[in-house]
Amino acid sequence: MSATNNDAARSASGTANIPSDAAAKAPMPAVSRPRFSPGRAVLTLFLTLLSLLWLVPLAFILINSFKGKLFISESPFALPNGESSVGLNNYTKTLGDENFGQAILWSLFITVASVAVIVFFCAMTAYYITRVKTWWTSVIYYLFAFSMIVPFQMVMFPTSSIADRLGLATPWGMVLLYLGFGGGLSVFLFSGFVKSIPLEIEEASYIDGCSPLQNYFRVVMPLLKPTAVTVAILNTMWVWNDFLLPYLVIGSDERYKTIPIVIQGMIGTNGNKDLGAQMAVLVMAVIPIVVFYLACQKYIVEGVAAGAVKG
């Protein structure tokens, strides 16, 4: 009986000591592919057509930027040919305009400065009102949330009047205005992510001797990176393309015009406009923001999902 048990033990031991090479040669289980379904095919076709529909305006602008202004009105959807094509004349004419070069610099300054200020201050604000539990921090949070649903048309004229009285009709004043209008959504996204950060992480940093500022900048802020990138992307697209707020605040000052204001100013006093030059300006204004969005789009879903965590 004991001999039989010893044989069984040796057999089991030999089986357990099978070389890993044999296990590696074992066939891997087949990966199951999603089954075809009519509903999935219809949904894929619909989303493809919808994406192409969104590309039509971009294609329209690009095609007409190589045409003369008379041919754009006659055949706006026709491709440039030997008669209608003007080559790169519309682009060279636009680049040679001093106002356009200055508008690019001011648009770049206002966008970069506004986004940096929004990310920096809104992240700190969201962290404070989330971690400090008092009635007035709750009031501040709901005021930020309420500001997202207030239409800009309700406050645009008071805003322009107050900005003029306070001397904010400058690029530096525009940065402060964008901080006010962009703070609602930014604080909301940051607050949602801060609620998902375990308190134990911050308590460990305090035990290690970190001050509150060191805890925020060395521990919390690195964790906020996905949401910070998302906030930066959303606000960059908004500030760069915004027309109404700069037009109301600094539109009459020739020194500080942004790209959307320059495009609007290309329409003459009698309604005369060079559509070819306008299309070229639009292409040059759209390309930077499209490239920026495509390079950073993967962070948008990640950051929004992180900011949607309910604490």
C-alpha cells in the first residue's frame, strides 16, 4: 500500500515539475471576436457618415481658399481649375497683412495665458472647496456649477461695460475675463477628480513632513494631470475660436485684435468682401487648433471620466 502511494507521489511530483518550455508550447486559447450584427453595422455606418458630415465644412473652406473671390460665389462646391484657381495668392496676401500677423500673436498670448491661469487657479479652488467641508464652500461650489448654465447673452453687455470702466479692454484684461467665464466648468471637473483621491495619500504626505502647499503641489497636483490636460484642451479650443467676448471688449481697438475679429473685419463697409482671402485666413486659423486637438484628444475622455466620479 505504501509502495503504491510512493509511486503516486512520484508521478504527481514528476507532473508538477514539467519544464516551462512545454507549457509555453501549449496552444493558446482562441480570442473570440465580436459577432456581426445588423445593429452594429448600422451604427458604424451612421457614425461614419456623421463624421464625414462634420468634415464637409473643413473641406469647403480648404477648397475655396485656392479660388478667386468671384468663382467662390458662382460655384462654391466646385474644385479649383485652371480658370478659378489662384494658387497660393490668397495665403501670401493674408500673410503679408500686418494686422493678421499681429492678430496671431495676440490670439496666442491670450489663449496661452488664459488657459494657464484657468488651470492653475481653478485646480487650487476645486481642491480647497472639496477638502474643506463648510457651508460656504458648498455655496461656492454650487455657484460655480450654476455659472455653467447662465447664457453668455445675459451678461455680455454688463460685462463689456464693467470691463471698460475697470480698464480691462486689453489682452491682460481678457485673461481675467476668461478666468471668470471658464471657471465654472473647470472647477466642476477638478472637483469631481479631487473627490476620487483617497485621503490616506495626503495623510501619508503630512506624516512625512509635508506642509499643505507641499502636499498640494507634490502629491495632489500630479494626480490631477489627466483632468488638467482635459481642462486645458477644452479651454484652448474655446478661447482661440472665441469671437464675441473679444469683439465686445477690445473690438474697437486696432492694437489688440484677435484672429476672429480680423476675419470679421475683412468685410468692407459696403458689404464687399474677399472670400478667397477669408477662406485662407480660416484655414490658417483652424490648422493649429485641429492639430492641437488631434494630438491631445486621448486625454479628453480620460479626464472627463475621471472628473465625473461621484464622491
